[in-house]
Amino acid sequence: MAYIETIGSGDADGELKRIYDEATRRAGRVFGILRLQSLNPAVLAASTAMYKAVMFGPSPLSRVEREAMAVTVSRVNECFY
């Protein structure tokens, strides 16, 4: 398995801490998929903004339908995220 350096919640500061704090409020914790991008907070912020737009923005699809699609794509790709 590959190793990717990450910054943990306790070591985050500045923009990364703000993103981690928001993630904790939203999901109860900082998931690994976010920590994988922790060395580049600007990219993490853009990725998080895209996720929020897709999952929570205006759409003819319900939140449940969006989650179902995300789960299906993850399963097809054999990705547990």
C-alpha cells in the first residue's frame, strides 16, 4: 500500500484548520479523503467546494438520489469512499 503524508486535525492551522473544523461540523470528523489533500489546502478547498455544489446545490435529483449515485460509482470503482 502506498504512503501519503497527511496533516492530522491536531496539527492543522490556518486555512486547513478552517476546512477541518467545517468538515467536523458537517460530518462529525475529518475523513481520510480530506486528509489526503491536506498538504495543499487550496486544492482541498476547491475539492470541498465542488463536493458541496454537487451534493447540496440546486438539482432535479434528491439528496438520497445523489448519495445513491455516489455509492454506486464507488462500488463499481471498488473504492470504499
